[in-house]
Amino acid sequence: MNATAIEALTSASLSNTQLNFPISGMTCGSCVGRVEKALRAVPGVREVTVNIATERASVVVASSVEVGDQLDC
């Protein structure tokens, strides 16, 4: 890996924000898939992990994303 690639990876990882959310009502792997698909559809989302056992979703978004603008609360 060259220096430019390492620099790009470093800056990319520094420009992310990780958010964790409680998710309730999931009963099966299909539910997990639907939640992950819905979260990935949100603009700026880079990575999604949903855990049915802990009822939590971990979402990595670009730091430049205004999270409040994306949430429908």
C-alpha cells in the first residue's frame, strides 16, 4: 500500500461518526435485514450493523452529514 492510499484511508476513517441506536420489535433475521436496508438507504450512511440479540444498530455516517436532518422524529 502506498503513502497516498494510507493517507486516504486515514482521512476517511477520521471523517466518520459512529452512532448507536436501540431497535426494538425485531423477531428474526429478516427483520434485521429490513432494518439494515432502510438505514443504508439514508444519504451519508457508510456502514450499518444491526444486532438482534442486543437490539442495537450501529451506524457510521460521514461527519459532514447533518444527522438531525435525516431523522424523522
